[in-house]
Amino acid sequence: MTAPGVTITDLTVTYRGGQVRPLDRVNLSLPGGMVGLLGPNGAGKTTLMRVLAGVLHPAKGIVTVDGSDLTSRERRQRMKATAGYLPQELGLYPDLTARQFMDYMALLKGITDRTARRSRVEEVLELVALSDVANRKLKTYSGGMKRRAGMAQAVLNDPRLLIVDEPTAGLDPEERLRFRSLLATLAGERTVLLSTHIVDDIVQTCPNVVVIEHGSVAYQGAIGDLAAHADGMVWLVTQPVGTQPPDLPTVTITPTPAGNTYRVIDATRPASDAQLVEATVEDGYIALMHAIETTANRQPPQAHRPDANIHIR
Ligand SMILES: Nc1ncnc2c1ncn2[C@@H]1O[C@H](COP(=O)(O)OP(=O)(O)OP(=O)(O)O)[C@@H](O)[C@H]1O
């Protein structure tokens, strides 16, 4: 298996007859392996994933996988059959056992041969470490187990493009780690697009990242380079408890014996005793979001977003 070449050109998606535009002229090229998808709430990440999974029809634009345009209904159907998709809220049938559910999903995905289906179901259950509990009804599963069952159904057809929408939200640290390593195992020769709000999940698993903000691509490239957006701009400022916090983009607040230490982004030294520290990916992400917000606020309302794709680097 080889990772597919996924290219998105001038993709625009609209809802409610054009009143809502969650994606606006997006241009993107996905490399193989794990690709992180970051962005604030409502940025358009799920919408992008739904287009790639073939479940949502774009208003405009071209999505090609291995050079084949997915915009036609027939090709979208083919995409649905070859991509794996784990949506944020996957409806599991609570009264089915995991084994019955996988069998049903495998049938829906076109694995009609009974022996092949049984063997594939056992493989994916093993992959997500649910073999021992596969005869339990899904309604008895914990949140983490349900998420793993969701992952198992997403890989039943051995997809070359795997799309995973916030799989670690609400999981305890141990389940999160387990999920991360499962994703890393699956990445191998395929493309895995992983959306999450947890920057650390992406830092730990994805060599490349795409940042979406307001329906546009704000950044695409190596994860390490995202940190560079905050180079020379990350400061630790300590203030006594009870004083006004700095009016600056703040990455973290840490209580210390001397007061609260704020990790802030500022182009210039914010206080005489502020300590300059090395930028992390999270700092870079916050700096990027702040730069976009500042640029947007400076624009007159009638000239709203003339260039949909802000390529900062
Ligand atoms: N079916 C719909 N009808 C109308 N508007 C929608 C619909 N689905 C999404 N939207 C809007 O489109 C925008 C993008 O939504 P989307 O779910 O893609 O964002 P997201 O980046 O995945 O957000 P989150 O991180 O909160 O999951 C939001 O403003 C959302 O309210």
C-alpha cells in the first residue's frame, strides 16, 4: 500500500443556501503519513474532513485523490468506499456486540464473502485490543472502548486515507496514549488526517500539520516550523496573585510561590523582568491565531478577507 496523493483546489463549501461558508477557497496538498488538523471551534475542520470522506458535496472546487477528481457523485461513492472515517459522534448500535457491529459494518463496506469478513473483523478487533470483550454489547463499553470500536470500523476496508475527527476528546491520559500509538501504527503507508484541539497529540504523532481558521488554511507544513511563528516572542511574566493579568495572548498560567507565571506572546519584552523562552508548537499556534485575529481586526468591514488563504510562511 502507498499513501494517496490528496490535492484540494479552490474548495468552497456552503450551508443554508450559501448563508454559511465554512470553507472558502481552500488550497491544500496532503502529504503521506500522519497529518494533524488544528483550528479553533467552528474553523471548518469537520467540514473539510466530511468532504474528504465523500459524505459532503462541495459548492465549488476540486478534490483529487491520486489524480482522480472526487467531485462527481460516482467518484464520491468510490471515495466513501475506500476512505476510512471516524466522525466526532459515531452512532454505534448499543444492543449489538462489538463483533456483531463490525460484521454489519464490514457488510456495508462491501466485504460480502463471509469467511473474508469474519477474518477481517477479528483482525480489526485485535488491532484495537477489543478481542477479549468483543461479545459484550456496545452499550456496556466505556468512552475509550467505544472510540476504539469506532476506529476498528473505520479501518475495516483497509483505507489508504484515514480521517479521524477528534478521537481523543474526553479520554483519560492512558486511553489517549493508547489511541495515539494506535494511530501511529495505522499511519504506516497511508495518510491519516487527525483533527484535534490537543496540540500535544499532534506534536507527538504528526510530522506535518494543517491549521484552519475561519474556513481558510492559515498554515500547512512541518510541525516543527509552526513553532517558529513565535520565535523570540515567548515570555514568562510573574505577577503577584490578585493583580491584573497581562493583556496579551496567554499560552499557560502556572501558579508559583511568587504569584502566577504567565506564558505570553509579545513581539517586544512585555516587562523589564520578563524572561524570554524557547517557542513550542503550542506557542507558534497561539501566535499564528493572534496574528490572524489582529490582521482581520485591522481590515475595514467592507474589505472582508480579500485573500481567503493566509499563508503566513
Ligand atoms: N449543517 C450545518 N448547517 C449550518 N452551519 C453549519 C453546519 N455544519 C457546520 N456549520 C457551521 O460551519 C462552521 C464550521 O463548522 P465545523 O463543524 O466544520 O467546524 P470545526 O472546525 O470542526 O469545529 P469544532 O472544532 O468545534 O468541531 C461553523 O460555523 C458551524 O456552525
